[in-house]
Amino acid sequence: DPRYALLIVGERRSRLAIARDASWERGGQCATTLRAALAACGIDPARVAFRNLFEELGQDGHSGSPEPPLVIDRAALAAVRAAQAQGRAIGALGRRVEATLLRADVPCRYLPHPAARGRIRRREAYRALVAAAIAAVVEDGTTV
């Protein structure tokens, strides 16, 4: 969609996010933290496209069971590649997404995942890291 200059790519929704019907677009869970950080950078989250790279978890699993392995959603990867070919900036939420996109020859910029632990989890620290990553995307010549 040409309305979006930035595509942020995440992993997949957690079981808790699925149960709470949280999504990058609607908010809730990690999305609320990320959307607030984008807004603090002067970026309207409604003008950012979001996509998860890995297949969604099934509805049949128990919350106490281990997470199944990450499996690339081929349609999602194709959509990310198409966005990149159209000149969209790609932000990769977390190192796993970044590594997967780079292996797939999709240029992207690492964005810290909003569920990160430790000092980065503090609101000000997370917002500063997102602002720096967004500034790097702009510096690369992509308008956000």
C-alpha cells in the first residue's frame, strides 16, 4: 500500500496476544509499547504497515506447552519483498527477524523488540533506541 513508507516486520503473535486479540494494528501487549515509541519519534503509527514473518500459532495449543519452532510464512516473506522492491523501509523487530530477512536478501534495519528485557525495557530507553533506528532508516535515504 503506497500510504505506508515504513514496514515493521515482527515474528508472530504470542499465545497471550492471540487470546487477548492483540495485534500490531490494534495495539495491546508489545504493540502498545512500539506504537507509543513511534509516536514519540513523530511517526504516526497509523501510517506504518506491520507484518509478522512467521506462521501464526495454532489455536489448539495449551499455554503451558512449549512454543513450536518458527516457520517462515511464505506469503508474508513475499509481501515484505514486494514492499522492499517498492522502496519501503523495512524495520526488523528483533534479531531473529533481522537475521531471517537478511538471509532472504531483504535489506532491513534492526529495531529492538518491545518485549526486550533489562534496561532497554524502560520506556525512555526503548523510545531512544527506536528513534535512533528510525533516524538510521531516514539517513539511508528512505523517507518515513
